[in-house]
Amino acid sequence: MWYFIIGIIILYVAYRLCVSIVFPKMSERSLKKYRKDFFKKNQHINSDKFPPLKGNKD
């Protein structure tokens, strides 16, 4: 019984870590890649007119 409760707690902690750390990093990386590809394909659009992404160093 204790193993089940400890397992549930570990799964919950892993879920919370993924939701708060891993998934936002993955989506931010994907968004940066998409933005870079978008401006590369659409060179007539000036990327300086758009606000930079949070943490964007490009």
C-alpha cells in the first residue's frame, strides 16, 4: 500500500516538473525555430517591427 502512495506522489511530482519546466522550454525552442524560419522565408517582412520573444538573444 505504501509503495502505491509513494508511486503516486512521485508521478505527481514528475508531472508538475514537466508542466512547469520541460514543456515550456520545448515550446519556446519550437517557437524560436518557427519564427526564424518564417522570417527567412518572408524576407519582405521586417523582423525589427515585431517585439522580440522572451529570452530571445537573436
